Amino acid sequence: MSELAEKLAKLKDQAVSQLNDSGVSSIDHDLLDDLVGRMKLIVDNQDAVLVSGTDPSELDTVRANFVVKKLGIDDKDKAMAAINKVVGKMSGIRMKNRAAFYYMVQKELS
């Protein structure tokens, strides 16, 4: 297994753990694999693979770069409501895994 594949596998394992800790019992592994695969370019940047649930500019970046650009949802209120709901569900997790965060946001909006 390549070094990149190992890092992505570790990122996915962390995401699965955080999803379980946040009450997600049935995980769509195809969706999670897709989200983890999108992290190839940032997997070496510890700050980039995490989401700060307390930083409003970070949450707005999630809205603009993931919800709008990747999911195609332009409704700011709907997007922020989903993001804030996920922040609440993950409130017990200090270092929020970006793949797990995106997974939960996408599920909230689908």
C-alpha cells in the first residue's frame, strides 16, 4: 500500500469513528470513499483535514466550497442550518474530521 493510500485509509478510519460517535449508525461507504478521495491533495496538511466548528469563517468556507460548489445548493440559510446541525452533533469531538463533517452535511441536505 502506498503512503498516500495509507494516509487516506487512516483518514477514513477516523471519519468512521467520528460518524459512529456522532450517532450515524448506517454509513454509506461509497459516499464516504468519494469524500475521502477528494482529500488526496490536502491529506498531508493536518489543519486542512480538520473543520473548526467554532470558527464562523471556516463554516462559511464549508458552505461556499462544499455545499455550493460541490453539492450545488445555493440557499445560504438551508446550508448554514445543515452545517450548524452537524456542528451540534459533533460538538463532543474536538478535532472534527473533514470527511466525516462533509458526509454529515451532505446527508442533512439530501
